Amino acid sequence: MGTGENNNSSRHGNLWYEAWLRFRRNRLAMVGLIMVISVILIAIFAPYIAPYDPLKQLIWTEGKAIKLAPPSSSHIMGTDFYGRDVLSRIIFGARISLQIGIFATIVSLLIGVPLGALAGYFPGWVDDLISWLINVVFAFPFILFVLAVVAVFKNPSMIVIYLAIGLVTWVQIARVVRAQFISLREREFVEAARALGLPTWRIIFIHILPNALAPVIVQATLGMGSIIMIEAGLAFLGFGAQPPTPSWGLMISIGQKFLATGHWWWAIFPGLAIMYTVLAFNFLGDGLRDALDVRLKR
């Protein structure tokens, strides 16, 4: 029994290594990986990278007002209406976006994986009930569902935002897990586990789930970009991070009011930061999908 488990572990190790080799040959995937790492490093080392305090209002300098000052050598991306450095706020804003992306993804995994596993493993009324729930949540407009949850709280905390977004995005995870379990539940190794009298929970989470992880990883990675967009949309509508928190969506929401007066930098640069981050996770997710497809077909 031990030898079989070792061989199985070795086989999976080889498959993951082969997937890494395929991923490494994909130039766009490697670009996405580098982009994601750069965003993570910026978020981690924000206090050391940002040239100014993102909350400090710099109203005067050398006798000149610097409210809504255009990009210059001292403020590369200009300043906002309160004299705060836009670049510093964008750098610290990466923390907010990544925190929400990571924790909301964890919430969606904690909900979607168990429900998808149960739906895929137990045909009949269990699958019908969970599939019905998935369809109901999926049919409801995502942003309206999140707004309904967040609007219940007058001043929603970041935890509320994590939960609200996670309660919306778990359906994609559940669908992927369900499809994988349906294709795996009648395989020989599952039948052998049943024949040995192993408990159902062990078959589901120890034997089947590890074989279904690859598409879950891909979906979670791709979902990070969508979650960051949802957070930015919430902040734009005033339901996300509250002032003076340096949030990209909030910066765009306030800055777009000044676009007509020619003060474009306040809204444009945060928008570019969102685009860069979303593209990074999309490139990475697409690369993971291409690398893991061969493994899934075997």
C-alpha cells in the first residue's frame, strides 16, 4: 500500500514538473508571473517604495500650491485635490486590492470547493439542490448582489467586503469542482477506495480532491482579476474602502470629476494600475490553464 502511494506521489510530482516546463515555455505566462510578482512586491514593500506618506496632505511647497499639481520631477504622477502624492497612493492601493483579491478568493474557495465536491460526488437530490443554488446565485447580477450585502452595513469594514465578494464568486469554483468530481468519481482508484471501506469524507478530500486541484488553481487565479475589478467598482460607487484609504477605485471615482478640467492624472494612473494588475492575473491564469491542460487530459 505504501509503495503504491509513493508511486502515485512520484507520478503527480512528475506531472507538476512537466506542467512547470510547459508554463515556462509560454512567454506570455512568464510575463504574467513577473507582473504578478511585481505587484506583490510593491504591496509588501510599499512603505519603503512610496516617496511620500499617502495620507499626508502637502498643501504648500516653496510658496506654491501643489493641489492637483500635474506630473513633475517631485511628484511623478502628480498630486490630488488634497495635495497628496498620487504615486504613493497607488503604491499603497496595491495592498488594498491584493488583500481583497486574496481573502475574497479564500472565502470563495471555502464555499465553492466543498459544495462543488458534494454536488459532484453525490448524484440525485444533493446534486440537484446544490446545482439549483449555484444557478440562482449565478443568475443574479454580481455587482447588485455584492451591493445588497454591503449596503446592509452603514460603514462596511474590509472583512464585510471580503465576505460579500466571496459570496458572489464561489459559484465559478463550485462549477469547476463539480465537473471534475463527476469525471473522477467512477475512476478505478475511487472504486478501489470504496472497496477498501474508506469513509466518504476521506474518498472525497484525500483521494478525489487532489486530482481536481489543477482547474481549481486556474479558476482561482483568473478569478483574482475579476475580484479586483469588483472591488474597484464597489469603491467607485462608494461602497468599498472609505476615504482617506488609498484605494484605486476610490481614486478613480473622485478623480473622474476633474477630468473635464484637464486634471487627468488623478483618475488615469489608478485606472492603469487596475489594468496592469488584472492583465497580470489573466496572463498568469491563461498560462496555468495551457500548462495544466495536458495533465488533465492524461
